[in-house]
Amino acid sequence: MKDKIIVITGASAGIGAALAVAVARRGAVPVLVARRADALEGVARTSGDRASTVVADVTRRADVHRVVQETLGRHGRIDVWINNAGQGISRPPSALTDDDIEAMVRINVTSVLYGMQEVLPHFKSRGEGHIINVSSMLGRMPFAVIRSAYVGAKHFVNALTATFRLEIQQTHPGIQVSLVSPGVVRT
């Protein structure tokens, strides 16, 4: 992992912030992406002097494209792209609104698709790279009725990741596409 350039979306808190610290401790160069500049700067400070930030809304394709271009301009390459940005709501399926569904798809699915599509040309040009999509155990085991829209969005991410992997592996076996599905931690 030493000196790998690792882009992490949703890096201002939670899993993304923890990943930033973890990869920096292992010698990687984290590029932290999120909407909140102040929170990103705080995570960057805890991630070492090689961490950099890009303020962007990954639900906007132009912002994701800009993240790729700024990272390449600053570091010359991207080795790993981690699609971690996500959000949930708590509402049973019978109470979901159109806005709920659109929001869950935009932040949890569209952002992942944009990340994979925008970094792919760079990875193809190098013949290597690694895309890691962060999903949820709920995307595999939909037992949380109150998280219905989130469950559906993460299930979509799982399917999208699997089909993207199948497509890319046919022509570019050096590009890896992985899915991570963290589970619920009970204390």
C-alpha cells in the first residue's frame, strides 16, 4: 500500500474518515473527497501530511470528473478509487416518498456509477487500478424494514458492482472491482 494514491469519497466522517487514517498509516496517499470543506480538513489533519482534499459533490458527474482531473494533476495517477459516499433514511416502505427514493438513488447509487465511470479511462490507460464500492450488509440481507430505501439502493450497488466487474474483466483483467459490505456492529 506504500505510496498508493487512494481516492476516498465520503471521507468527511464515518467509514471514509476511518479509511483515510488507516491507509495513511500504511504509507498510502489519501485523497479525501466530500462536500464539507471544514470536516475534510479535520480528517486530513488526522491522516498525516500527505493527505489532500477535494471538496466535491459526488452526486454531480462534473464534480466527480473534476476530482479525477485534480488528483491526476496533483499526483500523476490514481491507484485505488473508493466509492464510500452514502446516506440512509429511516422510513418504512409504505411511507416512502418520491423524494426519498430519488435521494437514496442519487447519493448511494449514482455517485458510485459516476466514480466508476470517471476513473475508468485512467485505469484503462494504465491497464490497472482498483475500484472499491462500499455497500452494506443490508444490501445482501434486507431485514431492516425502517431502512427500506437504503436497503434497495445498496442492493442496486451490489448488482451494479458485479456487472461492472464482469464487463471490465473481459477486456482489462488488471482492473479490479471489489465490493465491501460492512455489517451492523452490536454493542
